[in-house]
Amino acid sequence: VSVLVGAPKANTTQPDIVEGGAVYHCAWPATRCRQIPFDNTNNRKIKVNGTREPIEFKTNQWFGATVKAHKEKVVACAPLYHWRTLKDSPEKDPVGTCYVAIQNFSAYAEYSPCRNSNADPEGQGFCQAGFSLDFYKNGDLIVGGPGSFYWQGQVITASVADIIANYSFKDILRKLAREKQTGVAPPSYDDNYMGYSVAAGEFTGDSEQELVAGVPRGAQNFGYVSIINSSDLTSIQNFTGEQMASYFGYTVAVSDVNNDGLDDILVGAPLFMEREFESKPKEVGQVYLYLQESAFLFQDAQILTGTEVFGRFGSAITHLGDVNQDGYNDIAIGAPFAGEDRRGKVLIYNGYSNGLNTNPSQVLNGAWASQSMPSGFGFTLRGDSDVDKNDYPDLIVGAFGAGKAVVYRARPVVTVTAQLILNPMIVNPDNKTCELPRSQLLVA
């Protein structure tokens, strides 16, 4: 088992690229990591007025800001990758790009679904594809691009097999035949940020997974989360936030918390303000759990509220697996600016038949004090992986500001050793004097 770590501010050996970002492959239990060679090239160039000028810009592109793995497929994205259109225009558009690796990093391909020849923020020029990322269970890719269409945002799905097939580095504006994209909406949807977060789950009872997309500035800035049909990318059902500007939909996660065989949805609103007094609201953050009862039917949200002002509780949520081995999945929630010196915290909540226990069973504290920026312990989370092969799911916590990734290994809390003692230790069949308890019957 190995761990993948994104380092979006890393310097690499790419010529003339500053802080292009990288992804590292860290074998377990060894602590040494090696950079995955997704892209070793310089900015591609074209001739403009007789001179060769860059057509793409990888400096500060934040490659590795999102990293996901599915079986033998790994995808990493650079949401701030900029692209200059083929027209004679000096404009640089943050279209974003992703790279796919398969077969133990033996083959690579680039995937930039918003890169095109139209320099226009009304289109996909500010897409930032790869800002969010997930896989369907069949291995198909879900990409969020919150900047498309004057920041209406969009989600895009594609087959990794199609991305790899017949790939050529020179085919800059390649389009995939089976790729699906949500389209432009009326201007009232501008600045909604659809695709800020994405996840996959099954909610219609047909065994085909749907995708879930966070829209944190939609619904007049209350934010909402949309369940979207995977076949035609039309919206099926929405959940709307309860407070303006709480960033409801900043993050989404899917897990069967109550072990009823149905996927449930968790939504983070890390800017939620608790109004103990109207004049002094406290920004504590909230997480909403929507338990699925049947197809298209969910219970009212169960709400978990952060306890520390400006802790950003709900910035990250992950399905953790069954840590305490009670038959119910558990959840980890990040509060990356909580705790002493804003070192960050991660809170573990145990599932049960009616949802999540409201009190965390464990709180993990960041170990690094703030220097030039907060350590951000809990800014990213990954769970449900048994790294050390002890049959308990482990948790990986990213501390962005400290440049750290920490693996928390789950283990048994109590070990019971049983022993059977016989008296007498040896039974002599020739001894006819043994009596049954509370009787005078002899055992022959």
C-alpha cells in the first residue's frame, strides 16, 4: 500500500516553470517519497508575428491541488493552469488541466476539457477544471470547474479509457466523444460556483450512480448541493443551505452512515455563523447529514456544529470506514484553523442506526504552530484505506501550511486473551468416583 501526496507549490525540474506543483508517491512503511513524472515538459509555444511565444503557462498552476486514485488509475489536476487561445490575443485564461496515470505509472495522458480556442469568460475561459475531482465506482472521472460561464460553474464526466486511448501530446484541443458537460444557464446563475466540490453516490434506486455537486454561492448565496443524473447531467434534487454566505456545499461526501444499504450525503458549510447574540455572531461552521430513506427521499438534515470560532469546521469531510468495528461507517471532519495557535483539528464521529453520534469519539490535534501561515491541519482528508494491513481503516490528514501529510493508523483499543482451565487437567476413565454437581450420581 502506498500514499499519494499533492504538493501544489512544489518546484520541479520543468524548465522555466516556477512552483508548478507536483505529486509524490510514498511507499508504506518507508518514509521516502518519489515524484510521479506526470509532466516534465516546458510551456508549449506557437509562432506569433514571427516569434515563438508560450501558449500555456504552468508557473503557479497548483498541480497536485487535487489528487484521486481508483484502483490502478491516478488523476492529478492543476486548476490554475493558464491557457492562451490560438487567436492573436495576449489573454491568459485559467482553464485548468489534469493528468491521468495508469498501470503503475507506466502511461500518462493530459485531460483539459475546458481548453479551447475561444478567449471568453462567458464561456469556459475561467473554468479551473480539476478544482474538484472524484471517480464513479466504475472508474469514470468526475471533474468540477467552478469558473465556467461567468462563474456559473459546471461538472464534466469522462472515461479514463477514452482519455488514454490514442493520446498525443501534440493534440492540444482534443475532445472526447463520450465526454459529458453541463452547459450554460441563464444569467441569474452567474457566480454560483457549481462544481466547487463533487462526489458520487446512488440515490435513485437503479444501481447507477449519480454525481453530487456543491454550489456554494447558489440560491442567492445560501448555497445548495445538487444531485445530478449521470446519463444526461440534469439536476434531480437539491439541498439548500440555511444561512446566507455560509458556503454550504464547500465540500460534499457520500457514505452509508447508518448501514441500511443506502448512500447518505454530508455537506460542509465552514463559514456558518452561530448567532448566540444578534450583534455578535460566531463563525463556527456546520456539517449537514442527509440520511437516504429510499429513492429520492431523504430525512431532514442532522446537523453537527463546530465549537471554535474561525475554526472552519466542515472544510473537509471524508468517509472513514468502520473504525470501531461496530457495523457502522464513521466520518472524519476537518477544522483546519481550530485549536491552540490555530494548529487545526480533525474530529471523528461514529455512525449508528440513526445517523452520527453528535459528540466526537476522538479529536486529532495538529502538531505545528502557525508561522507565516496557519498549518491547516485537516485541510484535506482521505479515509477508508487500510495502510498498515491490520484490518482497521486508517486516515490521512493533510496540513497544507506545514507541508505535511500525516497517516493515522487505527488499531484495536482493547485486546482480550481467553484461556480455558480444566480441573482436573487429565481425566482418568478408570476413576469411577466422579459425581455430577448437586447430585450423588456417579459418572461411570
